[in-house]
Amino acid sequence: MHNNTLNRLTLPPRVEILLALLRMAIGWHFLYEGWTKLLYPGWTAAGFLASAGGPFSGFFHWLGANPIRLRAVDLLNEWGLLAAGVALMLGIMIRPAAMAGAGLLGLYYIAHPPLFSPVAQGAEGAYVIVDRNVVELLALVVVFALPADRIGLQRLLNGRRKAATSAPDPDSRRELAAALLGLPVLGAPVLSILRKHGWHSFEETAFRTQARGKRAFSASATVPSFRFQGVSDPRGQMPRARIGDLPLSRMILGGNLIGGWAHARDLIYASKLVKAYHTRDKIFETFALAERCGVNTVLTNPALCGVINDYWRAGGKIQFISDCGGSKNVLEGIARSIDQGASACYFHGGIADSLVEQGKFDVIAKGLDVIRSNRLPAGIGGHKLATIRGCVENGLHPDFWMKTLHRNEYWSSKQPESWVGGSWAKADNIWCEDAEAVAEYMKALPEPWMAFKILAAGAIHPDAAFRYAFESGADFIVVGMYDFQIVEDVNLAISVLNGPLVRRRDWRVWRGGPIGAGRADLFGRDAVVPGANAVVDRPNAGGLPASGHRSPQPRGLRPV
């Protein structure tokens, strides 16, 4: 009571108005954050927790590792932000709301402290030590100390308590107006939310609530519903096998979508769209979710080395295989990839196709030697079967192959050309001309084989594509996935691997020997399905790389 009296006596009206506006602005932010999370049943804090860094990262990883704890965190975020926002805007229970809001901001800060995180740049600018969470937290401390409760519903409630013992106040109408000032202000964000996110019917809201456990989202009552499987839905962990001493999940996360290479045929805006979607934080969430599901490796271009290194510094452990592209020549790409911590390197399919067509097998051989001299598995990729055949015929034996594989049973495959730059050119819609010929040829090769482009850039359903790839003899599959597709694709892959498979060749298993020996006797064969195969490594409960495997980190390129 003394503090309230002091506040009224010492604060000029204009100062109190400014403090009330500060309080309402923070309330607006909290209200919108909470309401947005409630609007989308698929929202979860799993990615935020899994990508936490700094000295307290273990605590946040622990919170996200259990579905019950994760659900409690989600509810605290959704309803805590919403309740604090409403209270601050209406001016009721100001101090408890300010204290609760400051607590949430403090947790956000220590989960991702800028001092222990990569430099953040983009729409929010750059910061270190002090970020927006700290600024808003300090503002809430001011609100707690000087709540300016003469403007807000708290004044109306206090006035009712005094009504029985005090004389009528001639300024009661003015006080009532000040007390109710938060109501029209509260209406503004509500209208903004409805305008931005849509006017949902009662039927749609009930449907979305009922489907919450299934991660359903429907933009309106007139469009189909999409069900997104959340982090609590995986049916198991992705099986693993090894190439040398490198444990790899049977399904590897493809990096084309993250890097903005959409291969979207006539949709010329799609590459920019997927690039814009994959912000730094979204990439972190995607990597963390993949690790939670046992996908321990991403295959990508050296252009993404920077963000991968940032993810490692933030506590992530996902491995990456580099295609060594994007440089003036492939040897520079190999050097850059090794220097930035690649766990394996291979010749990008397009690069290898070109080198083979030019007969530059010496360049491929030199690149394999550079990779192997750094004690990494070395691979050769190809979009064309002639590339693989040419390398074999010229005595090149990598530690693994990368080959496109997909059937051409989708409508755009019947369009061999597209109108590009004022003329007809070969369409970007087929990456494997003859899948049956590929499967038959790869059957005789002793090295492990990773199949990529198995979805034909989204033209083939994963269920059919995964089965076809594994039954055609692929030992690993590379799949580009958005964050909201990872759990569903992992579940599909596990179902395929644990079910009956009629493979064209046995599973290739590394029996030992030095990296890069390139001899058939170093590769064993095992016809057992990975789900029951003793030689396949299983990830630990957290979905991180198997114990004993080195943590990925950038390293200097050794002299070669």
C-alpha cells in the first residue's frame, strides 16, 4: 500500500501515461506471441529446447527429451504469455504479471545466451550479451517497480474497496475512463490477430482442438486438413550402419531445401520461398529435430558450412557430408569442406558427370586421395549411370557411391523440355533416366551406395520412394525434408526397414581396414533387414551420434 501511495504522489501524470504505454506495449507483444502459438496446434518448443546452448543447455535439452515435460513447457509458454499479456494490457495484477513475464524472458535468455551463440544477423540485427530479451526484461523490472496502476482495471478494483468508507469522488468519471483505457487497447491486437490469421468458425476451432494430439492444421473450413506429426510421435530411432568408423543413419537429411535448391519445375519462385523459410533458427530447429529422431547426418553443399559450424557451437552434433561444390574447382571445394569439419566428402553428381564426360579421371583420383589423406570416407556421385560406369572402368574405387534413383511415373517426367530464356531446353524434372538399369548395375558393386533424388524433387510419395530405393539395393537414402516432415518420414522409413524387403543386393557392411582401401574384400555382405541386424548401430535415447564417435568440429586442412 505504501508503494502505491508513493507512486501516486511522486509520478507526474505524463510520466504515468508513458509508463502505462510501455506496459501495454509489452503486454501487446506477450499477448500476440501466446495467441499465435495457441492458433497453431502443431507448435512446440522442441526445436528451441533442443538447440539451446550455453552453460545451462543440458537442462533445456532434458526438458525437451521427455514428451510430458515438453508438453508442460508448451503449455507454460502458450498460456503464460497470453495471461501476462492480457494482465499488462488491462492493468490488472500488474506486478505478478511483470514478474512472470520477466521470468519467461530470463529463461529464453539463458537457453540461448548471445555470448555462447553465433552472431545473429538479419531482420533483428546483431547483438552480443544484450539482446531483445534483456531489454524487455529490464523494461518489465521498471513496470514492476512503477506499475502506473492509476491507468488500468486495478484502479477500478481498488476504488470499489474504498467506496464503502469514502465520500463520493467528483472525478469518478475521469477515473473510470482511465481504469477502462486498457479495454480498447486490448481490442487492437485482437483485431490484428484476427485479420492476420483469419476469422475461425466455432466448428473449425472445435475440430482443431479435437485434432490437437494429431498436429492437424486447417487454414479454413473449406480446404483440406494437413496432419503434422510432432516430436512426441516418432515410432523409434532411425537404424544406422557404418562407412569406416563413421556411423550414419540409414536415412540422411538432404540439404537442397535448406540451401534453396528446390528443383520445382515451373514454380520459379519456389527456390526463393524455401530459402526464405529456412532462417538460421529454422535450420537449427530442423537439425535438432532430425537428431531427436536418430537422423545424425546432413548432406549438403559447402555453402552451408557456416551455419553448420554455428549449430555445433550452439551444442548441436549433427554430422555433415559435403558434395564439395560451389568453388572454382572441386579440389578447392574439398579443401574447404575438410577445413570446416565435414565427416565425409564426395564429388557432386553434376561435377562428376562433367569430369567423366571430359575424361578427367585423374582429377577425380586426386580428389579421392586428398579426402582419404585426411582420414575421411571419399565418395563419387553421379546423375548419369555412365558416370559410375566410367569411374569403375577406369579403376576408381571410392568408399561409397552417390547415385540418383527414382522411377519416372509422374506427370512432369513426360515433359522432356521446358521454355527457358526464350527457347526450349532440357527440363529440370528427371534425375534418373533408367532406374532399373541403375539398380542392376549397382547390384554388382561392393561399396555402399547412397541413393538421392529418390522423391524426384517431391513428385513421388515417400512411402513408395523409400521402399523402392531400399529394395533396389541402396544402403542409405538421402531425403530433403522440411522440419514438419521429419517425424513422418522417419516413421515411414522405419516401417519400411523393419518390414519385409526384397532387396536386389545384400546390405553392404564395412568389415574393417583403412579408409579408402577401395578393395572389395573390405566390404562384407549381409542380407538381414537392418531392424534385426547386429552390425547396425542403434543411436542412444537422445538420438545423438553413438558414444565414442568424435564430436564434429572445424579443423585445419592437413598438408597434402
